[in-house]
Amino acid sequence: MKDIIFSVLSAVFGFAGTVFGLVAFFRNKKSDDKDEGEKEGVVLTELGYIKKGIDGIEHRLEKQENAYVEVVTQIAEIKASAKQAHKRIDVLEEFRKQGGI
């Protein structure tokens, strides 16, 4: 009879230990999932800030490129105008050398 009682108690305690272990596992899993979710949220937020910063840099770079193209265009126009002015000056100089002025 003693053996039966010890066997039953052993089975009950074994089952109770298994139940307590499962309860602790699921409780810790829920806590771990919450912590992991918070970490993912922080990472996604930081990525959002980084993306916003990169977008701002790209916008400023595009404006800078447009300004560069405008400056290059103006320089080309100034060079063409200076070339025409030199031609007119050369004509006037030639005219002066021939006694025109």
C-alpha cells in the first residue's frame, strides 16, 4: 500500500512540476515577446529617422546639383559673350590701325 501511495504522489508531483514548468514557460515567453516587440519598435523608429535624414540630404544634393548646372550654364553664356566682345574689339582695333578713328 505504501508503494502505491508513493507511486501516486510521485505521479501527482511529476504532473504538477510539468504544469508549473509550462506555466512559467508561457509567462516568460509572453514577457520575451513583449521585450522583443519593444526592441523592434525602437529599431524601426531609428530606421525611420535615418531614412528621413537621407531624404533630406538627397533633397539638398539635388538643389545643389541644380545650382551647379545653373552656374555652369551662366559661365558658358559669359564665355560666349566675352568671345563676341573680343571679336568686336578686334574689329575696332583693326579699324583704328587703318586710321579710322
